[in-house]
Amino acid sequence: MKTTDLAQYYRYWGKAKPQFNGIPYHLLPYHLLDVAAVGFYLLSPESKRAQEMAAYLEIPAEQLQSTLVFFLALHDLGKFASAFQALYEDSSGALFRSKGRTRRYDGAEYRHDRLGSYFWQALRGALMRRVAPEMSPRSIDKVFAVLIEIVLGHHGKPINKSCSVDEFLRFIDKAENCKAAEEFIDDVVELLPPCLPLQKMVDAEFIARLKHISWPLAGVAVIADWVGSDEQFFPYVARPMPLSEYWQLAMVQAQNAMAQLDLTSEPRVRPFISIKHHYGFEPTPLQTWAATVPVESAPQLFILEDVTGSGKTEAALTLAHRLMEAGAASGFYFGLPTMATSNAMFKRVATHYRQMLEAEQGVPSIVLAHGAREMSDEFREAVLAGSNPGSDYAPDDQTATAQCHQWLADSRKKALLAPVGVGTIDQALLAVLPRRHQSIRMLGLVNKVLIFDEVHAADEYMLELLESLLAFHLHCGGSAILLTATLAARQRARLVDVWLGAAGREKQAPKETAFPLATRVNPFVENALIEQPLASRKDVSRSVAVDFVHEFEQCVTQVLQAVSDGQCVVWVRNSVDDALEAYTTLRDRHDDPNACLLFHSRFILHDRKRIEERVLSWFGKQSDGCLRSGKVLIATQVFQESLDADADLMISDICPIDDLIQRAGRLHRHTRDSLGCYVAGGIDARNPPRLVLHCPVWSIEPDEGWLSTLFRNTEFVYQSPGRLWLTQRVLRALGSIAMPGDARKLIEAVYSENAAQEIPSALTQKENELAGKDRAKAAKASAQLVKWQSRGYCDTSAGAWFEDNTDIGTRYNEIETTEVLLLKLVGEQLVPWVNDERHSLALSKVKLPKKSVADRLASVAEERLLEDFFSANGPARYMRCWLVESDENYGYDDSCGVIIKNA
């Protein structure tokens, strides 16, 4: 090939600096084909993800692949801009050099992805006439607009198009650059002719569906660009050759990259046999239903309501297994409310999932997804898909390779791409929020079963996000399983409505009031709603007597009496300050102060893990009478959220009935003999369980200070004295918490619309204020959601787009919090509070209220010491650092956490 015969686009570079294997740059047309080749394999027609997305569009999977591969070859059109080309100075004279004057490249505001929209606007008419000569460009322009948005937004969020042609032209040599781009597009049409669904492209329903599916397709574009930009897989090539010749090379390299990164392998589903075969025990009624209820390949919603200990986890995994076997999914993600619960679930799933899935080589990937995952021994031992070491970031424009390595190394995100993921629900909810790379989360949800535990704990803010996520998931062909012990009827009806509504079916109000209850919603069959009342196992059916005390000193007396009787006691308080008060009082009056333990959220992670281990040692299933005798735990809500602990006596500050049921579930949780040892399937030798409720004095006609007078912190936390009054009323009437018999009665007595009408007039103002706050929560969540229902992947789908490390919350926090890093001075050097070989920073952090605590902590006065510390601990630069010993007002104690000195 003679130089004079070369198309203009061979004079443009696509990747350069640093040199790779001695070659100074990679030609732009080759990079564009590299990315298209990766997309070819990511959208293989044999893959279930591609099949699912194509089925939603009602086109063959081969047509989807062909169309997107062609557009991926145009993803970096903006690199034809003179300003970008000027970033690399070529001494050989082989590359393009603008003769005119263009503005210096702006990687912050006018990056190459955004500049690509100019070339598209200039050349799209000719392209459309070339690939669809029988169609008018105007008639198919809407579809082409969606497709180009998908690939131009390959840096993880949609491009900003709010600028004029004149602004673009400051960076572009119109005549030279457009000619090269046009020549390239013409040759790509010959090389990769798109098989377009022309007749569908003028159909409004198809366009609407394409906008929906554009979100996960944008995730495909991001990953294709990442992998296609990796020099390890696509070495630099500067020698011109025909595009057809390079395309064959790119395809071989892309196939190798897919194999090494494990991004396209799909595990095979092993046959489901029985609960007994897979888990080794006889099934509970709920598990029997899960193993026998009809399942289809269509998107289905399951809501499983049963008491704690009824085997909901195994029932959910059984349903997921059967859904995958039926072809409804190729993997699952198990989302839990907290890091601690996801750690425990990861351990359970990791020991079982190989009975559900098998890989062609090795074992299927399983990933734990939360911020402290690296400190889980089980996670470190799990088999993870590999990724290459990262590279440096360019000063003002992160390279695709760097982004790829950073993202794939972050297992919180990769969990949604792996066949099996376990983590917090937040990682899935981020898919519907406008944060960079959310499209990859959406891609990861395609053809998955979503399992969410403790869904009753979602407030109005989270429910709004969850509803949007569920609707999107149904559109992408996914199924969902929601687990709960205490779901109000109106919440269940709302979730059923979301699933039916997303499928275009009329609302069908659930009617069944039994508990336990299994609900299945399949909007694609005539009998869309199935509600199945269930029996409950005898060993999890029980009644807990409720006593009422009204003074702090009465609680202390009850604890000390139980201690003298050789019992172990848990007192759950509603705020950290209240917990500290109880702990210091009991520690001073206990014969053995070391037998008292405090557990709340204001401990650094190192101490929190240590305390959790101590709690499980004293109160866990394997503890015995010697370990348990006389032990006292004072805790906040973190106790009920995460630990499989068992108390002989429990005292609880008054709280809403669903929280109280959760707390009571850890009273006599494990069957024990007369020596206090766990006995599987036996009869508990202890006296019947008793819950002491610390609450205001009862009044049929309370005044407005009924709760706040003596329980000020409780009202601050729960903000609904009316609901707490209803909780106390129903418990006084029943005298016990009988599960499962009274479950529905207890929940509806507090949360039904009829119950709300019975709140005393003196408490209704606070209830109305709370209702207003709930509406504000829902409105805030709704305002933050990406508008995937009405808009495709584009910048106007959200009011603003945020960076990946921006805290755009999946949970509503009235109190802004800050992560604080505790430091200490060793000689003349600042070091983390905890000395650990690998995790010193993570183990030394604590989350604190920003205004009331974190902002009042003493700053590190010695700037030099701080800079030295940052040099050795780069991530700490972005944390709130606290030198504890220099603070006159606040301190830290490994038994009390963050404390106010001289309080």
C-alpha cells in the first residue's frame, strides 16, 4: 500500500503516550475497530444478556449485535478533532498536523466524547442515506440519535450537548477533520454494514423500547471501550493496513481479552433436585412452596413473608435456582440491608452456589459487594475473575484503561457483572441514580434474579428508588424475590402494583391476610397474582410475653436481677447517648465490669468487628452457660440488624412494632438445654421468654409530651409518637408477641390506614409532620432518579450527573454524616489509630454526624505532619482526619467509642 493511496484517517492517532512495545502510538481507526470487536463478543447472540435485550426490542440478537458493533466503531469520532490530535507531537511527520489554529484540547469541558457529537451532526445525513437509502433520514433520525448517544457516552455518563457549532469548531479543523472522519465512516459501512431493523425504526413503540434498553447498552459501550483501550490486549499498531486485515486481528485479540477478563462466560445451571438434596435437611413449608410453585421464563416477582428462622434464605435460593433452570435468569444478586448481614450471607451463598451453577473451566465468579469487603476472609478466599494492574491517569482526562482497571477492581461494582453477587441493596439501587457508570450496573441486572432481604425496612425514599429499579428490571426481563418478616399490607400491595404496572397490567389488590404468606406475581399469565398461606415450623412458632416498665432505674434493676440469676441480658436503646448512659451505669454497678459490653455505630471498624466477635462469643449459637452467665450487652439498632445472637432476657426502649418484632426475634433465638448449650430441634429448658418494654406511662388520652418528656431521644429517632402509642396499645391488649399467629394483627394495628385514624389528637400534629417528611423523601428520591422510562441514555435524563465517588445517596439521611479517620502521633509521625498490615485506614474509620460531632473535632495543627501522612497514605487526603490526643472536647475509647470528654 503506497502512502499516496492511504485514506486520510490513517494519519490520526487514537492512543499514545506511553509507548507500548516501542511503538509510539496506535492509529485511531484501529482503536475504533478494537472497541467494536470487543462489543461483538459482549453482544454475542449466544449470550443470554443479548438475547434478553433483543427479545425486548423484538428483533433477532444478530441484528442487535450488528447494529451496535457498527456504532461502536464510531464511538471516538471526537478524536478526529485537531485539538485532540495536537496532544501528541509526532516527529516522523506521518500523522496529521493542523495548519490552522485551533483551541487547546479541553479534557474537562470539551473532551473527545463530547466533540464526537459535532462530527455526528455534520455527517449523520450522509450516513443515513448510505445505510438506509429507501428511508428518509428524518424518519429514522430518532433511532440513530439514541444509538449515537449510547456510544458517545462511553466514559460512563451521557455527553453534554449544550453548546453551539461555533464552540465545537474552536477545537476542530472543519475541512480536514471532517474529511478524515467521513472517509472512515464510509469504509466502516463497507466493512461492518449494520443490519438495521428498518421497518421497526419508524415505530413509536420500538423507539420507546430502544430508549429503555439504551441504558444497559450504554454499559456495553463503556466496557467495550475499556477493554478495547487496554494495551495488554490490543498492542499499538502504527503501520497502515487495510481495515479488513486489521479487523481480523482485532477480533482475535478481543476474543482473547474476553477469555482473560471473564466478562462473557456464562455458567451452566445444574438441575434443581430437592431441598433435602441441596441443603441436607427437610424443607420448611415455605421452602416446600418455593420448590414446587410453577415458575416460567417470564419476569416474575415473589414476596416471601415468614418469621425469623423460617428458612427464607434457602427458599429464595431455591426459587433463584429454579428460575435459572427455567431460563428466566443466568445469575443472581443477593442484596442485604447492611455490610454485616451481607458478610454473613456471602458465607452462606459461597458454600452453596456451586450446587446451582458450574463453569466450563474453574468455578463461576462470586463477588462480595460493599466497602469493607476486603476484610472478609471468605471473600478473599472466593474465586474472582482477574483484572490487570492499573495505569496512571492523564492530568485532565482519565484514560479508559485506568477507568477500566479501577472499576473492575472495585468488587462492589463488579458484583453486578459477576454471575453471583452478594452485597448491600445499595449497589443495585445505584443503577437508577445519575452517577457515572450506573449504566454498567443496569447491564449487570439484565437476566439476573434480584433477591432483597428485609424489604420492610425500606423508608419512603428507598421505596421510591426500589420501585423504579423493579420496573426497570422487569423491562429487562429480570425476576425479583423480596424477603420480609413484617410487611404491612399496604406495602405488599404497593410492590405488587409496581410489578403489574411495569408490565402494563391493571392493578390487582392482594386480598390474603394470612401469615406466613408467599406471593407470586407473573403479569404474563392469566392468573397473575397467586397468594399462598403457609404453615410455620413449630420450632420457630412462639410467644414472647411483654412486660412494661417506665423508668430508667427499673430497667437497671431488672438487668442486675437477671445477672444475679445467671442470665445474659440485652438492652436495646434507641440512641447512642442513651446506650452510653445505660452502659456506664451498669458497668459501675455490675460485680464484673468486664462482663458489660457496649455496641453502637460510633466505633471504628476495628473495634466494631472485635465487639461483634465478643457478642457472638457470649450470645451466639455456640455459647454455653458459663460464657453467657451474667453477661450484659447494651446496644442500639445495630444489634437487631446484623447479629445472630440469643438473649435470656431482653429489655427494649419503645420502638415501632416491626422493629420490636425484629428485636424480640433475638430473645431465646436458639433452643438451649439446662446448661445453656444449644440443642438442635430440642425443647428450651429456660423459663418462657420475656421482653421488658421500656416505655412511657400508658394514657388513653396522652398529651403532646407523652413521649418526648422522658424519651426525647426516642422521639428524635422515630419522630412518630402516634405510631409508638399504637404499638404500646396493641401490646397491652395482647400481652405478648405471638409469632406467627399475631404477626398480621400486630403490624396492621400500627401501620394500617384504619389504625392511623385512631391516633389521639394530641399526637396527630407530629404524625402529620412525619407524613409531610415522608412525602418530601419520596419527592427527593423521585427527583434524583434517572428518567429511563421517558428518555433514553442522554444528559437530559437527569437534572445533574455526578461522579462515581460522589455521595448521591441510596438512603435518606436527615443528619448528614462524615467518615472520620482517627490518627495518633508516634514520635514525630502521624499514623492510623489501628496498625494493620493491609487495612489500617479502613479499620481506623468511623462515621459520625457531620454538624453535631465531626465538624467540632479538632483539626491536625501540624500541616507538615499531615502532608507527610498523606504522602504515605494517599486515600486519606480525602478523609476528615482527627488527631484524637490533641482534642480537648472529644475523645475515643475502645469500650465506649467516640465520647465527649467530661460529659
